[in-house]
Amino acid sequence: MKINGLSVVIPVYNEEKTLEKVVLAIKGVLDKEGVNYEIICVDDASRDKSYEILKKLKFVKTLKHPINKGYSTALKTGIKNSKYDWILITDSDGTYPGDAIPSLLKYLPEYDMVVGARTGNEVNIPLFRKPAKFIIGKVANYLSGYKIPDVNSGLRIFNKEIAMNFYHLYPQRFSFTITITLAFLTNGYNVKYIPINYYKREEKSTIHPVKDFVKFITIIMRIVSNFNPMKIFSLISFFLVFCALIIFLYSVLYLNAVKLDVTIIVLVLAAIQIFLFGIIADLIAKNNNRLK
């Protein structure tokens, strides 16, 4: 491992029960690693004593939002105020193991991002979140062209300079992690996944299973539209052609009509148009990415 230093960014929102323990554990791990580091905690307008706890930890660089701006914005604030070339993000709720950090560090700087995939021996993901996580993962796999073990893990290390290239794409609330994953993968950067444990959260989760699932899917579609539009346009085009084929076969087999009706013609023409739009969008996206 040869990096100039590591900036640890931790978003904080009402985590008074676990915050100090998490921060001290990370400090202990990094002290043993002998790497230059800083710990930045961004309090996102907590209503409990989280901010007071942070102010007592003198080795922590504490930033505070006057109003609640969301998980992603807290991370963005921390990253903008960091001084090292590599960023480590984790949560303050004690769900991610601090002792997994050395396993991630050893793959730097060979990889542009190293992610702790929640596929270890002890993984406590709430049951109500599993269906949404599964569907989001499948959609992300298709759109990115990669088999992603964990699309939105909150424990990861990434190159700051590369991450800042996509700063304008990161949302305000959810999900920074999905966005940066797809941004790195669809642009050909090297990403490594390391199995980690994931512990039970002590406090109640702020994630809304239905509302945030829709937001996650929207974010995935938006990101890949920026980098690989043909994945979306070609899928829609194929679906329209498939519908036209079904209608045609139904007409031939059940209505004994071989002629192409207006519905079939419209579907086929729409499919061709959408496919051509996809080619144009793909060329524009690639040209824009070269200019950044």
C-alpha cells in the first residue's frame, strides 16, 4: 500500500449511542496501519447529542449542517473538506466493521475503488429491505454490464480525484453509494469487492423501503443514461419489437389475418426511432465524458 494519506468521512445523524465507539475503533485501526489519515464527521443537524459527542473528540474534524440535508450531501461536504487523495466512507451506526478497513487498504492504489461487500459470514440486513436490494442489484448489473456483489455498500475507499469528476451527479439524499458505483464501473475504472460482515443497527433505520426504492431505481437509470444510454434505449426498443411480434403472431394464429395492422407498424417504427435516439444519446454521452 503506497498512498499519501486517507480521509475518513463519516455522515452523522442521531447516532449518540454508537458514534464515539465507531470513531474510536476506526482511529485504533488506522493508528496500527501507520498511514497518514484524518477523520471527518459531518453532523447532519442531529436532534440528539451526536454533535456534542463529536466536539469532545479533539482528533476529529467536525462539520455541521444547520439543517438536515441528507446522507449524500453529508458525504459531499466531508469530501470537499478533505485533504488526502483517498477517501474512506463508513456509517456511524456501528453496522460496518472497522477491523475490515486494513483488508480494503491493501488493494490501494492498484484499484481506483475498493468496496466492502456485505457478503461475509455475519450479515444482518433487515428482511423488508432484501427484496428492494435484490431488484436494485439486478437492475444495476444489467445497466452497468457487471455483476456487482453489493451496489450500495456504505464502506468503501475511492480515489478522490476520480470521484470529483462525477460530483455533479451525486444526489442530495439517496444514494451516493449507488451513484459512485455505477459512475466508476461504466467509465472503466478498476473496482475491487471484499467480503465483509454487516452488523445489526441499534437505532431505527431512516430508509423508507418503498419511497427510497423508487429513488434508487431512478438514480440507476439516470446515471447509466449519462454513461451508457444504449442499455436503456435498446431495452425499450426490444420490448416494443417483442410486443409487435406477439400481436402479429396472435393475428396469424387466432384471427387468420396475415396483414400488418396499424398497431404493429406503429410499434416497429417506434422501436426503430428509439433505437436511433439511443445511438445519438450514446455518442453525445461519450463525447461529453471525453470533454470532462
